[in-house]
Amino acid sequence: MKARSTRLAHMGRPASGWANTPIVKGSTYLFESLEQWRGARKQRETQRVLSYGARGNETVYALEDAITELEGGYRTKLFPTGLAAIASTLLACLKAGDHVLISEGVYEPVRRLCATQLVHYGIEYSFFSPHDADWQRHLRPSTRMVYVESPGSLLYDMLDLPAIAQICHERGILLCADNTWGSGLAYRPLALGCDISVVAATKYLGGHSDVMMGSVTTTRACFDAIENVSINLGQTVAAEDAFLVLRGLRTLDLRLRRHAQSALDVAGWLAGQAAISAVFHPALPGDRNHALWRRDASGSNGLLTIEFNPEFSQATVEAAIGELQLFGIGSSWGGFESLVLPVDPASTRFAGQATPPGYLLRLHIGLEEPADLKEDLGRMLAVLPGLSQQQAIA
């Protein structure tokens, strides 16, 4: 078995000719006869064939094949955004009267999708804690899917996917995971027992902050439903975007290793700063998710979240954040650049906690030199007022 770093250089490439699949543009595909046209329309119900631009082309197929191999699944469908991939998956697998159980800490728009869209279709939803040992008590007779994000958004809580998968499969329940954090390289939900893996290819698969896309990779049993919803909702991606993500895949291993090494370096340094109460990063020894990360993941990435000492007010911390020069303020992550963004505690496991946490700040550690990033963060920390004597001693 060749290493995945080696396979990344060859995934989705033509059997001969161009080193990388070229951009194929077009809406109308021409046939030599009506017989050939009818044959293709019949064949496309069960196989992937060229027939019309909305059904894909050589560039799109090449990326689908590459992600399928990366994720270790049966087949992949591409969607214009990560959220489109999530929404299409839920609509494909759920119907009126069904219930979906969702892990807390998922991508925030999933909550909005459920509350403002799925409920109108008669689909119920509820949440469970990733650290609830008796999580299955939340399952209902109508539960059709368990939807998780592992590691989760913002605080990176991990779930025991093999154990959850066993219970789900015993009850005929689908297990779907948002795998954007692991991107098929650092984490592989399908190998851990999931039926469906969703990835925002916008993030690490593209890697250059210049493309929007989502992917859904499934087992054989789940694929038809995903393909049907893709067709019925007219979900397709541009060949140019598929080409960009395919190009990004070639350097995914190199980039993810650099992101992970730099993030661990920065996380360890931040953990030793008096102004920081906690650092959330599963690859960091001492993180509550570290044991599961070591067991189930084969790498990490550039994400970490820090909690400032509760003694600092929001205004004080945000004034300090304004001192940063290398870290941009912006949504998304997974690109080459370092970013920061505030975290709403209500979107984390701290929601409803009697004592609120200190100010939470998510960092994405990019490809810059770690020493320069630490210097920049040091500039932020330096303008914070000194801690009280009691806090300093602690």
C-alpha cells in the first residue's frame, strides 16, 4: 500500500497525457445519434457518463475520484459549498417524521438549518454532548440519523466514532460526520464506521482561500440518495473550481503537516502564558480529547482556540487583538494565512454554564514562520494589563 502522500500526487489524474486533468467547460454534450443519446440517458441512472454539464464533466469526475480515494469511500458528489453539502445530505436521508440527533459543537449554520428549514418539512432534531457516556438515551424510535462533527467546531471535542457506529448500525441508524477538520488525510470517519463523510473543500482541500466547495463521500448503500438529491436540487460545481481543489490536493499532505507542526508549537507556547487560561487543541498533551485523537487520527491541523483569563473584559481583549499584524480577522480557515475570530461561548459546551469562560478566540495557524506568529501574538499579550496578584500566583 503506497503512502497517502504518494497517492495524493496521482489521485484524479488521467491515465495518460496531461499530468493534471484539464479544465473542461461546457453545458451541452453532443451525441452522434438519437440511439446514443437515449443510451447515455439510460446509462446515467446507474453509472457516471457524460451527458449534460449539470451532471458533471471530466474535471469534476477527476476530483470526485480523488476525494473518494482520499476518504476511502464508494463514491463522492460535489456541491457548491460545504453547507450545501450538509443540507443536501440531510434532505437526502431524512423525511417527514424522522429525527436527527446532532452532536453539540457542530458547525453553527447546521443549527440554523435545522431550526429554520428542516422543521418545515416535519423533521425533528435534538443535540447530545460529545462527552456524554450515555448519549444513546437521546435516540428515539424515529431517529434516522446521528450527525456529528469530530473534532467539533471551536473547542475540537472528539467522539468515539467506532462505538457510536456500532450502536447506530445495530438500530438501522445512519451515522454522518462532518470531516472538514480531518479533510480525509488526518481523520477518516468512513474507516471508523460512519456511513457518510462531509467535507468543506473550501478549507484544507483547496488550501488557498480562493474556492468554495463541499463534498459528500459515502458507502455504497448511501450513495444513490445523495446523487438523487444532487440531481433534483440542481447542485453542481464549476470545472474551474474543481480544478483548483484538485490542484490543492497535490500539496495537502505537505501543507497539513506544516499547519499541524506550527499549531502545536504555538499552542504549547500559549499554554505557558499567564494571560491564557486554556488552550483547546486535541494534539496538545493535556487536552481532554488527546487520547481519542491519538487513537483515531493520523495527524492534526492549524486550528486551536484559546481562553483568556476571565479577569480580562471583552473590550480589553479585543483592544489587544487590534495589535495583531500577521493574523487576519476573517471567517473560514484552511488557507495559507493565519486568522483569528471570536468564539461565542453559547456555541460551545460552555453554553448555560453557571460561570462563563474567559474570552474565547479561535486561531488558524497558517504557513507563516511560527516564530513570527508567536512574536505577533506576544504583541497582543503585551498590551494586556497585569493580572491581579492572586491570579499571577495561580
